[in-house]
Amino acid sequence: MTTPLPLEPVSRLPRWLRWTLSLLVVLLAAAATVAWLNVRGESELPANEPTTAAPTPQQIAQGAYLARAGNCASCHTARGGAAYAGGVGIATPFGTVYASNLTPDTETGLGRWTAAAFWRALHHGRSRDGRLLYPAFPYASYTQVSRTDSDALFAYLRSLPPVAQRTPAHTLHFPYNSQAALAVWRALFFQPTAFAPEPTQTPQWNRGAYLVRGLGHCAACHAPRNTLGATQDAHALQGGMIPEQHWYAPSLASSHEAGVADWDTQQVVDLLQTGVSARGTVAGPMAEVVARSTQYLSPDDLRAMAVYLQDLPPQKLPETMPSPRDATRFAIGQKLYTRHCADCHGEQGEGARGAYPALARNRVVTMATPANLVQTVLHGGYAPATAGNPRPYGMPPFRQTLDDNELAAVLTYIRQAWGHAASAVTPLDVLRHQ
């Protein structure tokens, strides 16, 4: 009988091997942690759940309403394409993600999905086949949607005509195109969370919070993002640049940007319902939100959202020193303003009530970033056409009329005229924000 050799003490192993073993243990522990964080709270999809249910007409109608509340069509309907058939490319700093086909086609859409699988996609960000979904699909917000609303939304999508249209493959850069990298991102920045009403708030406030935080996914635009694209302090809605669009979604908590705490509640409702109110007009990406989503919401839901937004904790922006005025650039800008802008916006920036917005004492004009001004002058400014404002006034684009130096001069003028003290706009600013 042979005697087993004694095991070599770890301390007697070569240093390089000890370091290798230690690193391997750390990596295995990290991988196990990431894997656990990506499945926490999930349960297996029921194998015997019917793929075709018999929803009631009321459930389908509620789902159609919720699809409008979530503005689902904007991403899942290509220009000139069939409704909800997908194919829209969503540009991100990491590449392009293509929105999926939400029609009930069995091969390319939701035809083989179940209500439980759809709920898992919204709540956990995982597809029917188990793949992790990219957060361009805003499940970081949709995770708060209730199972009842998820089922109604699914019932509506299942009632649509099926469209056979395959979703193009995502074109993401390495390593963002891997499930492993996505799993690490989710472990760091995503946690499934059910909406929990605040017991100290009214039902109206809580309804507004549910819509704004969940299906409305307002944080997708109105919250800042870190270098890996994760939203930061989503509930605060303190503003952020919209990735790859060069528009700035202003802070909804700052009186210097788009905060509405001092507005009359009906003025907020008017803005969300028609795109215009006595206190402001929407344009840019928000015009699309109003045109395709919020104008169709019920007065009760709009008022609930308004009440919630008016109660956001106020954001205090750092004070900025007045920018020294470049007399030459200011004079050039004044001449350009008189020639191209004054007929509509007035010699003193007073605008024309009900038609052209005032520029004097306009928060969009004096915000720290001139991004939205640059976009508006370059590409035109248009309020949405809504039932309450079917023929909105618009502003033509000046991209072919003014060069970068002239754009910088006229924007500097309106940011420093009529008592304004905002920073000057340089030609580099114009180039960077277009």
C-alpha cells in the first residue's frame, strides 16, 4: 500500500502561482456575484402558461392607452413602416441598437411570447430566450410598471396585425456588444424595483410619480448619465444631454431651467396636453413626446403628473459669473438679430403672444448650455401639432443662411441683451452642438 504524498503548503508554492490562484479566486467570486445580481428576484417562466389568452376589450383599450403613455410607437415604428413593427435605429455612444418588432408575428415579433415573458422583459430586462436586453430599451424605468399594466399592454400588442419584419442586428462596438459586458453593467447600475406608493403623499401625487418614473420614463432624457450610459439620481430629474442628439433635456427641478414649481398646475397640464401654455412652448424631442404621447392622456393623469413634477425637490444650480461682453461680436449679433429675428420675436425680444415666444427673460435663452438654442436656430423650432393647438407657429431653419460665426454672434446677442448675463457662444460651441 502506497502512502499518499503530503500536500504542499500554499505558503511553499511559488509566488507567481500563489498570485495566479488568488486572482482566479477573485475572478470567480466576481463572476458569481455578477451572475447572482443579474437573476435576483427572477423566477422561471411557467412552462404551461398559454401563449394566447383571451383579453377583454377593456384590457386591450387600457393597453392601447398605456402604449401611448409610454410613447412606445416612437421607437418601435419606423418612418413609413407598419405600426410597432420595429426596425428603428437608436444611436448611442456605444453603437446603434435597433428597436424590436412588437407585433404578434410568430417568427419576428411577439407571437410566441407569453404575458409572463413580456413582464420579465419590462421588469427584469430579459428577453423571452433569456438574453439580457440593452438599456436603450428603458427597462430601468419600466421595471416599476405593475404586472396588471404589463398584461394590458401585452394584450394590446397581441391585438395588432402581425407584421413579418426581422429586427436588424445591433451594431455595437466591442466590448459593449457582449452579454458579459452587459451583465457587468447591469450588476453595477440596474436593480428590478416595483413602484411603492409614498404613504405620506396623496393618491394623485403617487399616480403622477408612477407615470413619470415608470412608463413615462422621463429620466431617460431628463437625468444625467455617467460615462457608461447609466442614469444618475433618476428621480431627481436634474437634466442631461440626450445621447447622440445634441439636445439638452433641461432640469425639471430647477427654476432656472424647466422647473414648474411656481407655475399654476393647469399651465403644466396645458403644456403636456397641447404643447403650449401661458408659461412656455415645447420644441425639439419634447415636441415629439407631446405629439405622440402626452396629448392623449386623460386630464386626471396629466394633472397627476403636473402635481408630481411641481413637488420635485428644488435643484440649486451653482451661481455663474456674468460673462464679459465682446462689443464687436455683440454688435454683429444685434445686426443679424434685427435682420433675421426681430420681425417675429420683437426688437426687445418680447415675442408675439400666442404665436412667437418671447426671448427676453426666457429660460431656454439663458441656460448654462446653449445646446438647444443652437439646435433650434440650425434646424428650426416647431411646436407639436395637437388637438388643442392644431396649427402651431414654427421657426424656419437657418442652417443654410448663417455660418457658424454668424450663428455664434446672434446667439451671443440674445443671451446678453435685454438684461441677460449668460455666457457668450463661440463658433466652437455651434460646431460641438450641431
